Amino acid sequence: MRRFLPGGLGGGRGVALIALAVVALWLLTGFYRVDAGSQGVELLFGRWNGTTRGPGLHYWFPSPIGSVDTPNVESVRTTSIGFRGGGGGGGGDTRAAARRDVPQESLMLTSDQNIADLDFTVQWKISDAGMYLFNIRDPEQTVKLVAESAMREVVGRTNLEPLITAGRQLVADQTEGKMQEVLDDYGAGISVQGVVMEAAEAPAPVIDAFNEVQRARQDRERVQNEADAYANRVVPTARGEAAKIVEEANAYKEAITKKAEGEAARFIEVYEAYRTAEEVTRRRMFLETMTQVLGNANKIVIDPAAQGTSGVVPYLPLNELNRPRTTGGQGGQ
């Protein structure tokens, strides 16, 4: 080394300084930076030693003693089950973005012994970088297999009709919960962000017949709703009419009852008066009866005393005299 370096090394001190400089430079390579949204996984001789969660500048043993991986834990990854493609081909190539069905993954058996064709995607991200890198061998494949298994379990407890209609979101939520439970048992360090049902329908060979059944059910529901609306409109009206008739009948009953009670009370009073004064009561009853009888009869009064009087007609038309006078053409004369 003295021959290669001009002027020599200056003795043992120069060699020591160079060695210290090399060691210092090597130690400086142990500094590493963790970006926002990432975690630092520290390895010591290839073995996971710990995880640095906070962003910023950190230090760890330099290579080859130590090494650091800094995977992004905030980016959301997507795994498709039941189909491939459909993610956009770029460059205007629509064929690259074409959707290709994978029956081996999408066909599932429901609880009512029907077959459903399901396409769905799983959105997930890393929750613990160390567990993600070292506890499972192939994270992408693990997520895919766990998602398919969880979906088949949930679909196996669900009937076909709610699965492809109003119950799709419930199935997706149950699948998400089941996936998270299994991944936590694996210690995968993965957090499931959501399960999105891309398509849920009957298999292609029977889709026409199934759609016909669905249309028939919709027609049945429509007719039933119309009948319910008609019943809700007519029944209250009929009940109101019935209540009105019942009230009128009760009012008539009360009126007749009160009138009968009044007649009975009046009869008793007359009877008591008759027992007290028979002659007077008999005469009063006679006069009242004659008043009622003659009140509506045509009456003509003839005065026998006027028959011998010259020029006097013994005739008095009381009914004609009691008629109201009509106004004539002379201004009511």
C-alpha cells in the first residue's frame, strides 16, 4: 500500500485513520428514512427484529448485519374474485379492459340449492408490515383464497333471491367480517377495507328463466300493492259509513225511547188526575181529543137562529176564511 500511495501512509497512524474513516462511512449507511404512510421493518441477520411505525429518519445496523424494508401501509390494494380484467386497458384499447369471467371462482351454491354467479372485489391494506412480510408466504394469494372461502360460507347460508336483490350488501358485510376474522387468526397483518359486489345473478344458462320469474314476482307485488292501496282507501270509508249508521240508529233509539218514556209519564199523570177528578179529567180529555180530530177537518158552521132572519145565509166556511190571502194585480188588495 505504501508503494501505491504517493508519499506513503505516514506510518501506522495513517492506516488507523483510513480504517476509522471506512468504519465511519459504513456506520453512516445505517441511517434510513421512513416516508409517511410507510412502516420500517428492521431485520437483523435476516430475522425480523422490530417495526418502525413513525415516519422520519431512523438508524439500524448497516448491511450486511442489518437491513430494512419500508412497505407502504396506506395504499389500498384490490383483489378480484370471479372475474379478471375490467380495470382499464389504457391507450384506448377496450379489449384490454374486457371482463373475463372465471366460473371456478364465481359459481357458488346457495342455501336453497340454487347456483349463483358472483363477481366481487376485496379492498385491503397492510396494518402491520412485519406480520405482512413474515407471517404469510403469498399475501395476494392468501387474501384471494380467504375471500373466496368466506364468500362461499356466507352464500351457503343465504337464499338465491335475497342474494341477488336486496340482500347483496348484507352478504358483502358478512363476508368482510369473516375475512377479517380469518386473517387475524393467520396473523397476516392485513386490514380488510371493504367487499364490493360487482355482479350477482343466476348462471347464464338459466338467466332468462330466472328473469321471467323475477318479473312475475314484481307483477305480483305490484298487484298486491294496488290491492292494499284500494283497501286502505275503501275500508276507512266503509267504516266511517258504518259508524255513521250506528250513530244514527243510536240517536233514533234514544229519541224513541225518550218519547215513549214521556208518553208513559204523561199517561200516568193523566191517570192520576183522572183518579182525583174523574168528571173534569174526562171532559178535558174529550175536548183535547175533539181538538185533535177537528183541527184537520173541513168545518162549516150553520147558525140555526139565523134561519128565520130574512136575507141571512146560515153558512160560515171557516176553512176558506183561514186560508192565506194571495196578492192580486191591485198591489195586494
